[in-house]
Amino acid sequence: MFFFFAGGVEQQVRQVLKSGAGRCIVCRSPADLVEYDKVLKLFFVPVWRWPGKEPSMYCNNCKLFFPHSYALPPRPETTVPEALRCRFCDRPVESEFSFCPFCGSAL
């Protein structure tokens, strides 16, 4: 007899506790402090969910969950004009650049 099984465990955001509480460790975009659920899915249908142990950080940009202790501090308010910042990665760039040297997007 042969059985085919398609399933897995996934994390899903349950509630946002604090928006913009830190920055993502991968893409450095703003990350939220959230409570999350772990969800068991069988054939892509949620079957069972249970709460995570403690609040975690969640990046909306790259969909990454990571511990609050790993989070980078929120970006301080700087005096760099918006024209000198990349609108995608939010890093300062020089005014003569046509493309962001960090993420490659057009300025």
C-alpha cells in the first residue's frame, strides 16, 4: 500500500503588538512585534493551530519570523532629505546615482 502525504507546520501572525518595533535582520525593513500561531496543514488545509510560546518579530517585506532579541533597533530619525534615500531599502544614497547601490532599484 502506498500513501502520499502533503503537509507541514507554518507560522501565522495572530495579533500585532507593536508596529515598527525593530528592523529585520535580513532586509533591514521595519519589523513588527507580533503574537503568532503555529498551524498544522494537511494538503494545504489548516487542521490544527496552537499559540507560539512568546512574542516574535515579523517582517512584512520578506515574511520572516525571528526572535525579539535578534531585532535591530528601529531606524533613528535622520536629517537626510527624502530625495537622497532609496524608496525601497530606505538607505541613504548620493544624489548623482541613478540606481541604488544596495538594492539595485531605480531612484
